[in-house]
Amino acid sequence: MRKTATLAISALSTLLVAGPSFASDTIATVNGQAITQTDLQSYAVQRAQRSRSKPGSTSREILVEELVGQELLYQDAKKQKLENKPEVAARLNRLKRNSLAMEAVNHFVETTKISDKELRATYDARISKSDITEYKARHILLKSEEDAKAVVKALEGGAKFEELAKEKSTGPSAPNGGDLGWFTANRMVPAFSQAVIALKKGEFTKKAIQTQFGWHVIIREDSRTAQPPKFEAVKEQVEGMMKQQKIQAYIGDLRKNAKITIAQKEDKEKTSK
């Protein structure tokens, strides 16, 4: 049984999931070809991944019937020698390579242990001593720059930000006077975060900030230094990060010891001519 984990590396996405347990006997034969419990377990896991359902949620009877149907189609394809078609042969070869490549990553992850000492060291170096600034702000979201300029003019004339937000803002925070609560800069789109950081406490943007959502007039109400999360609260995330780093290093080592030649685009064009 494998522990569920998702590791993204370039074009590889490795998913280890636990499947339902079955006995280890032949469960069916199709024209003399055995379908085993191992086949059933593997198929159950793959099916659950595709449908994003829990392993074991599909009945054994349905799984067996589907496997029998697949075997019938497989045997008919073999009879017609469909695997000899160039496009099919290429696709089968790519599927085999992808499967083995993912298995190489699976094997590396399963045999590479990360100790609590390593996790703690990474946490201490990258998280525990980091300064995390949180900001408290309100904003008024508007559809056009002209509307935003009118709001800025009203604020400069003494209008209350909260009341204008309730009246003019098109964003979901309008009923709360544009209140966004406390947030870190990485939670907002860059242009918005940069504007908030540049403001002093109590200041609002004299020039509206444009994002994909519209035009923002922003007021920074406060800021504070937040405490970093405790080790136990982020231990799994740290482990996931370290696994991805180790996988990248693993692939890097393979690359260093390999002879790799990549054709340039112009070379391909010359060859085609």
C-alpha cells in the first residue's frame, strides 16, 4: 500500500494512492487469458484517479466486468494487429516511457528518507526566522479609471472611505466598507500589493491601481509583523517542498552523467528541406 502524495516536476506528475485490497487469485479468464487480483487492484486505483473518487467506491462486480470488456477489446486489437500501426506503436512506446519515468520518481521518493532533523533545519532556516508582514486595508473597486478619479476627488474633499466603498465599490467587500482584513502581500495580485506596501498608515492611493479585476482605490489602515507558523503546523508542507527539491537534484544528477544533444530549430528546418 502506498501513501497518497502528489509531486509536480516538469511534465511529470506522480500520484501514489492506496487501492482496495483483494485476495491474490485469478478472478476471471477471457479466452484462456487470466485476469488476476493484481490486475483488479491496479485497475481500481487507476479508475479512482481518473474519476477523482475514493478507492473502493466502485463495486468489485463493476470493476471485473469492465476488465473483462477491456480484455475482449485488447484481444480483438491484437487479432487485427493494430499495435503495428505507426501512430499506435509510437503512442504505446510513449506510454511505456512515461510509466517507467514516473515509477523511477516513485522509487526515488520511497527510498529517500527525510529525517525530522533535516525538516527542522529547513524550517529554522527558511520559515522560523522569516519576517512576515501583514497589512490591513480597504479598497473601492471600480469599472473605469474615470469612476476611480471621481472617488479619489471625493476622498480628497473629505468623504469617508468606508461610506464611499459601500456606495461605489463593485467588489464583494463593498457591504463591509471595502474591508479586506489582514493579509500578506503574496495573497494579492502584484500591482495591488505593491500599492499597499508603498502607502503609509492612513494614506490612500491618489492614483487608482489597475488590475485584471478593475480599478482600485486603496487605503492602508495598518500593518504588523506576524508570527511564523509553528514547526508542527507546516511540517508536511516543508517535507513536500524538500521532496521536490530532492527530485530536482536527482534529475539534475542524471542529466550531468548523460550525453544529451538537442537539435536547434534551424537545423531541423535545414534537414526538412
